[in-house]
Amino acid sequence: MNTKIALVTGANKGIGKEIARQLGAAGFTVLAGSRDLARGAAAAKELVAEGYEVEAVQLDVTDEASVRAAAGRIEAEYGRLDVLVNNAAIIPPGDDAVSRIEGDVLREAFEVNVFGLVGVTQAMLPLLRKAEQARVVNMSTSLASFELVGDPESPFSTMLMLGYNASKAAVNMVTVMLANELRGSGILVNAADPGNCATDMGGWDAPRTPEQGAAVAVRLATLDAGGPTGEVQAEEGRLPW
Ligand SMILES: NC(=O)c1ccc[n+]([C@@H]2O[C@H](COP(=O)([O-])OP(=O)(O)OC[C@H]3O[C@@H](n4cnc5c(N)ncnc54)[C@H](OP(=O)(O)O)[C@@H]3O)[C@@H](O)[C@H]2O)c1
């Protein structure tokens, strides 16, 4: 089987759905992960109608059984995975400044954005190792950049969401450490900052389209051999840590 296989988590809407569409257009068979299978199936149906190879897969990144089942299905149907895009994430309701955030809210952010992402990655890694030149893309954000958030002149310094920002900073470290671990294996691991895009999360008045945001991730998902690994990149290139 020559068609490359990609799994995108949280692909039922927003940037994830656009990543699925653009990977479909690039010739991938795309597995559109969705915690609600009906929502995933609706998105997949729309993309199939546009002419792309897309299948919905039930995948709640916080549910170990769901993650295991998705990995089992990919193993049984395809025997490998060429691209993993860890896109699913939340800004938990009640996310707030360090002085005010409630512990449960902070935990919820890490549950989905970090523990979920690592769990999915661990489950998919044996399949990624079976691909010729697999790529892993973790969705990050400028709000995870110490340099940008640490600049008092930057608008990013005024966005008081410890749960989201700190969990995404952890995602950056996961990205660097996995890239180091897999260096020389042919698997490239990078993080993508889509920029502020108009979605449920980004706000519908955001300056960028989901298509623009998705393109950053797709570029990293389709890197040639010898491409960068262990970086966080935005549209214009490498982002400062
Ligand atoms: N939009 C922006 O401005 C922006 C900026 C920087 C970075 N990002 C990053 O880009 C990625 C996509 O963001 P977006 O704006 O497209 O967000 P979105 O519209 O809120 O979509 C998030 C997706 O994640 C899914 N999800 C949430 N919890 C999940 C779980 N436990 N298991 C599986 N899926 C889950 C959602 O599923 P449901 O529909 O079931 O809730 C949805 O499909 C995120 O990683 C985000 O942090 C976005």
C-alpha cells in the first residue's frame, strides 16, 4: 500500500478539520480523530464529498481505552502510521491567572493538552516506527513561548490563561525531548503555531483563517528527509522558545 496514512486528533472541527482536508488534498488517507464519533463522521463525510480519503476514528485523548482501540484499528487496517498530528486541545472553562486559577481547571488543561497528547503519542509510536519516514506534529501556540509571554510589551503577556499556556509550554518540551529520542530514526518531530485563527477556540473575529493555521502543521507533516526536528514553527518560520 503506497498511500500515506495520517491521524489527526480533534479533527471534527476547527484547525484539525482543515489539517485533515489539506492532508487529504496532499494524497494522504486521513483518519479524522474525534471524541464524538458522530461529529467525526459528519466531518469525514464532508471531506469525502470533496474527493478526499478520510475516515472518522473515535478518539478521546483522555480515555486510554479509546486511544488503545484507535491504535489497534490503525494497526489492523494499515499496519503503520506515516503522520500523527496531535491537534486536540482545550482552553478549560475558568482558565485564569496564576493567582486565581482553580486546581481542577489547571489539571483539566494538562489532562487533555499534555497527558492526552503523550498517551496518544506513546500508543502510536510503534506504528510510526513502522513507517518509512514518519512525522509527528504537535500543535503549540505563541502563548507557550517564554520569550513572547515574557516580553511585557507583547500582547501575549496580557493573556491570563495559566492552564493553556503552561500546558502548551509542556507540549513544547515533549516535542524537543521526543525529537531528541528519535533523532536518527527518520522520524521528525516538530510543533506548529497556527497563529490566532477563527475557530471556537481562537474566537470568530481572529485575524487568521483555519486554513492558514492548518498549512503550518501540514508543512511540518510533509517535511522532506533531513528537515528540521525539535522546533516550534509558525508560518514565518522558527518561533523563539
Ligand atoms: N485557534 C487558534 O487561534 C489557535 C492558536 C494557537 C494554537 N491553536 C491550537 O490549534 C489546535 C486546534 O485549535 P482550534 O482552534 O481548532 O480548536 P477548536 O476549534 O476548539 O477544536 C479543538 C478540537 O479538539 C477536540 N478535543 C478537545 N478535547 C478533546 C479530547 N479530550 N479528545 C479528543 N479531542 C478533543 C475538540 O473536540 P470537540 O468538538 O468534541 O470539543 C475539537 O475537535 C489546538 O491544539 C490549539 O491549542 C489554536
